[in-house]
Amino acid sequence: MGIFNLIALVFLAVISLIFSILGFAGRDIILDDAYIKASKEERENMDKNAYRLQGAIIFLFIFATTLCNLLRALTHTPLFTYIAFGIGAIGIIYAFVSHYSIKKKTK
């Protein structure tokens, strides 16, 4: 793997970790389409904490997956690839489940 790919993985890991920390700190890192498509009045009345937590956890999954891919590139150990696939699959499942659970709570 080339040096530029390693730099890109490090950059993605750092950015996703920063976004995750900002989400846990209560900054507006909201990815849910229900919030994005809502009107300005609806956004003011929504509980943003659930959406912030959702975004922070998703970015944490992205960080963990990217970190495993970086470790795979550095150590050439295939185990990290399998761990990254597992973390990615759990992250995707979490994204769907949390989206629908937040949607159900707001109705």
C-alpha cells in the first residue's frame, strides 16, 4: 500500500474521531434525513440530543473501521480486515435501527 493511501487513512481516522468527539460534546453534527428535511420550525422543536448521539456513534464506527484498515495496512495482518468488516456491519445496522427508533419516538 502506498504512502498516500496510508496518509488518507490517517486523515479519515482523525477527521471521523474529531466529528465523533464534537457530536458527544453536543455540537450540531446531525446526519439524520428526518432532521435535514424538516422545516426550520420543526427543527427548533425537535429533540436534537438523540440526533447528535446518533451522528457521534456513527462517526465512532467510521473511526474504528478506518483504524482497523490502517492497522491492516501497517501490519499486513488479515485479522484486522475481518474486524473492520464486523465493525462496519454493526455500524450500518446501528444506523438503520437508530434512525427508525428516533423516528418512532418523534411520532
